[in-house]
Amino acid sequence: MLRNGLEPWHLLILGIVVIMLFGSKKLPESARALGQSLRILKSETKAMRDEDAAPGAAPGRTAPAQPSAPAQPSAPEGGTGA
């Protein structure tokens, strides 16, 4: 009786239910947002792979500057300072 879980008419009914629930206006907006999110994810993973492949040579990144030794406060010339 259960030879195939998803037959083509199941997918058709599922598509009709989704369109009825979300409306035809929301579906293109959702697909556009999903596509943009996937593009961002793809570019970020590529940047991470490039960064791992060449550490220290990533474009647009500079090595942090080494902080100089903090200035020591000088003692007052008057001696006691009070």
C-alpha cells in the first residue's frame, strides 16, 4: 500500500496549500530574501576559506599595531609633591 512516500500529486497539493497559506505576494519576497541570505553565506564561507589558506595575507586586513610601552608618570621636581 505504501510503495512511494511522495508522488507527484502530493507535491501539487502541498504547493497549493503553501500558496493558500502564505499568499502569492509573500512567496516571491521570501524567495528573494532566501536567495540573498544564501549569497551572503556563500561569500562569507569563501572569505573564511581564503583566510585559512593564506593566514596573514588576507586582502583588506592589516596586522594590529604593537602598542608602545605606556608612559611612566614622572616624579614631581619639588621632591615631596605635597
